[in-house]
Amino acid sequence: MPLNVVMAVMSGAEFLLWAAIAFVFLKKQLRRRFPAMGAYLALHVICTPLLLCLLYLQAHNVWPTVLFPAYFFCFWAVYIASAVTLFFVALEVFRSALSAFSGLMRFGTVVFRWAAVVSIIVSLASASYAHKGILIMPDMALGLMRSVSVLELCLLAFLCLSMNALRLSVRDLAFGIALGFGMLATNDFVVSSLWSSKNASLTAPLQFVNEILTLLTLSVWVTYFALPEPVRQPMVVAANSTIYRWNEIASALGHTGTQVAVVQPSSSFFLTDVEKVVDKVLTRNLRESETKS
């Protein structure tokens, strides 16, 4: 079978897997829990067939002066949109994993957002920007996706190291999403480090490796979304446990505490008058009670 046909079959299988994941995602009504993940799936389900059609027509020299710019802008626009959406997906996974600890979740969300901002700034500042004009768009997109990939790998490492403390199951959907994105990030780093301008063909060996790993990742996601997720049990931890103390400390951070109104004491003459009035009332009540008895 020709290599271009094999690549076409694998691309078609990739679209079918994206569609299957989106179908199961909507069927199980997971959009409320992971809205950013739903937007990410919708982006790929809608844009993948469009990009494949543009690429197919371009390969057969149909309107090359029109289709090449259209494919260029569409591809990199989808790439940038995917990178931006992935930041919010990673945040959703992080919040879902720490949902049992409200204090750590709130404090960790703030740290996570700042880490994402710093990662974006560093990645965009360290990009080469070898091209000028509109050709700078791929450099910016690759720098943005590189920062997202680092964030995804850090998130996966955090979940793997803290699974026992967080009582997080391997079958949990949050871990499955993080695992899939970690595989995609590793795939991107390996392929980009070995990629060169000489391997720009769609039938290059690295292109097949990239597509195979992508299909493997999508298969993992299909399995996670299709299988029933174990129900999270109420978490019971000891009062002297480390994670409980961290959660209490994180809950206290950022709170100013209860507002207390301080009333200045009044003049001593006024207090003396009040005491006299109270004494008179008590004395009168005692006399009335004695008279009645």
C-alpha cells in the first residue's frame, strides 16, 4: 500500500476517534464538569475534516494560490486556539483532582494561573522569531504550545506523585485526561527535537511515528471516557495529617478574618447614672413583692 494512502487512512482513523470521544463526552454529560475539555473536543471535531479537505485539494493542485494560504491560516489558527484551550483544560483537571480539599484548590488555582502566565511569557520571549511578517505566526504558535506542553507534563507529574495523598484513583477521569495530554506533550517534544526541514514530507518516518502516538493517545481517552468512572468516596483524614494541615493553612491564606466592632467606653458619669437607675428599679420591685406577700 502506498505511504500516502496509509497516512490518509490514519488521518481518517484519527478523526473517527475524535468524533467517538466527543460523542461519549456529550452522552455522559461531562460538559458541566469539564467545559474547556468540551470546547477542545469540539474544536478538533469541527476543524479536523476541514483541514484534511484543504490538504487533500492542495495535494492535487486545486487552486494552489488560494488553498495554500487558506490551509496555512486555518492550521495555525487552530493550533493557537488549541494551545489556549489547553491551559483551561489543565486548570480544570487540577481543580478536579483537588476538589476534596477546598483550601488547597483555591490556593493552588492562584499559583497555577501565575505559573501559566510566567510560562507563556518565558516561552514567547525565548522563541527564535526567525521569520518576519505573517510568517512569525508559526513561531508564536510553537512557543505557546511548548509552554502548554511543559505545564501538562508538570500536571501529570504532580498527579502521579500525589495520588495517594489525594486518594485519586488511576481510573479517575481527571487522571485519564492528564495522562493523555502528557502523552501528546511527550510526542510533541520528541518529534520536534528530531524534526528538521529535510523531513517536511507527510510520508516521512517521523510523521508516521507522530500519527501512531496520537492514535494511541486518543485510544486511551476513548477507554477512559467509555468505562464507568469509580465514584469518589467522602475523604476522611486524620486531624494531625500533613495534607489536612496544609489545607487549613491554605484556607486561612487570603482571608482577612472576622470583622470585630470595637465600641469606645462612654463617660463614667453616664455609667454611674445607669447604675443608679438599675438600683432604683430593683429596689422598687423588691418592695412590691414584699407588699404582695
